[in-house]
Amino acid sequence: MSNGEKQDRTLAGKMFRLLGLLIILMSFVSAWLLMDFQAFREAPLDLPDSSTSLVVKPGSSLKSIASELEQRELLENRIYLLLLGRWLGLDAHIKAGEYSLQPGMNPEQLLRTLAEGKVVQHAITLVEGHTFKEIMARIGENPVLEQTLESHDPEEVMRAIGYPDQHPEGRFLPETYHFPRGTTDVQFLRRVYSNMETFLEASWRERDDGLPLQTPYEALILASIVEKETGIEEERTRIAGVFTRRLKTGMRLQTDPTVIYGIGESYDGDIRYRDLRTDTPYNTYTRSGLPPTPIAMPGKDAIRAVMHPGDGDALYFVSRGDGSHYFSATLKEHNQAVNRYQRNR
């Protein structure tokens, strides 16, 4: 064997040994990276002890989200998060919205939360008996709803939600509603309007026979009066029964809340005798039948009460001053109750 051949063999042997060392080194590095990646996947994110908000804008990529988390020092390795998202097949399914990152959440849980769209649900409560003006003020001051309406003028609001020829009073079902960030005031109002329509129509189909009401809207008007007359649950059907019997016999409803609604902005908190004699479309002391529109937003219980009014012979009721009412079948008994609970107070 020549010297040249020996040198070639020696060089080849060194190359093989170097290659073997490199393979071993790469194996160690790969094993370490794999273990480090697995540890990253399972380890909690660097979140504070309380929940942390993350807002994902429409069109955001996992890369931009990872960069934001890294900048906020909530994530140590954005590359690992991108690799994990690609490996799990979730990187292309990130949904926009507001997310609450809870202490102990790991990267895989984060990715699945973003892909499943488990966004934060905010809440707003519309109160039974509030007027349209009052619920619009509540909606307008909500910091999460996107305010898109230029004004809260009733005609403009109803036009914006798609019902330009309708009076807004009573049309929105008071409840507690949950919604994600990004919901607009118009979207919210359409939902609340639809809920009232659905509930009112279902209740109307199940109403008692013989009611002196011709349409679901008339039931809504009467329900709004019942809602304003009492906040006591067990009294609603009794008051609905009184008004139902009055309508059947042609008696005027003679209910103060309708008079107050007719007074409007000039009402100062005190209803006077002259107010009862001043005629407005809503004065049920001077006009027979129902007023032209609801006077507030009735809740489900008030609507049910009107559809299923209580039996009995009472035609009158007067406040006892503690929120409850005294019911009477005759005018004589009613006047005695008025003297007892109102005039002597």
C-alpha cells in the first residue's frame, strides 16, 4: 500500500469519526430540543395570579399574537408557540375576540382556546319597568359595546335596527344579556328586540280564552302597565285580573303610571289632581281602553300575568304604602281603603 493510499484511509477514518461525533451531538441536541419543546408545551405561561386579557383583532396571525405575548413578557419562546400551533394544526384557525388567560394555562391550552373561540362574555342587565330612554342610556354608557348610533332618537334607533315604523317603547325584553367584545349597539338591540318578539308571540299562542285583547301588541301594552303598577310577583296576576275585568266591562283603567308617562319630561315626581284631569293620549282617567303604546319594558312575568290574569271580582286596588296593594270589589270598599292607606297617611 502506498503512502498516498494510507493517508487517504487515515483521512477517511477521521472523517467517519467526526461524522459519528456530529451524529451523536445532533442526537443529543435533538433530544434536548425535543425535551425542551415538550417542557414548553406543558409548562404554565408566565401569567400573573389574576386573569389576563388578550384581545385578538380580526385577521391577526399566530405570529403576531406570539410576538405580543413575548413583548408583554407572558411568553418565553414565541418560536416554540408557532411550532406547536403548526404541529397541532391550530395556527390557521385562530379566531378574533377577547380572551381571558387564566393562571396555570399552558401553551397548548392557550392555542386550543384561541382556535375554539372561547371569548370573554360581558354582561348587561336591562331592568324590568325601565323606559326606552332609560335602557338606551344604559346601553350608551356600556364600555364594551361598540357605539355606532349617532343619536338615541327613537325613530333613528328603530330605523337602524330595521323597524322604522314602530314605536320603540316596550319592544325590548328586559333580561341579563351576555355578549362578546366587538358587539355593536345595533346588533345588541336587534337581539333584544327579537327576544321580545319571540317571547310575546309564544305567550300569545298560549293565552287564556276570552281576553279583551285583540293582538299581541295590546297584550304588550297592558303588560307594561302591570309592570309599572307592582314589583311584587304574586300581585301581578291579581292586577292583570283587575284591568282585564275593567276592559271587559268598559270601565276606564284609571292607572297613574299611564298618566305619568303622558306627562313626560315635565313630571316632577308628584302626581296631582289636575294631572289626572289633563287629557293626553296616555291619560286612562280621561280616555277609555288601552293607551296607544306600552309605557315601559315589561318583563316575562308581567307578560305571563296578562295572558293568564287572576280570577276574582276585584275592580279596584290601592297602594298600602309598603309596595303591596289592597284589592276591592266595590267602589265603597275602595274609597274606605283609600281613606285608610292614602288620605290619612
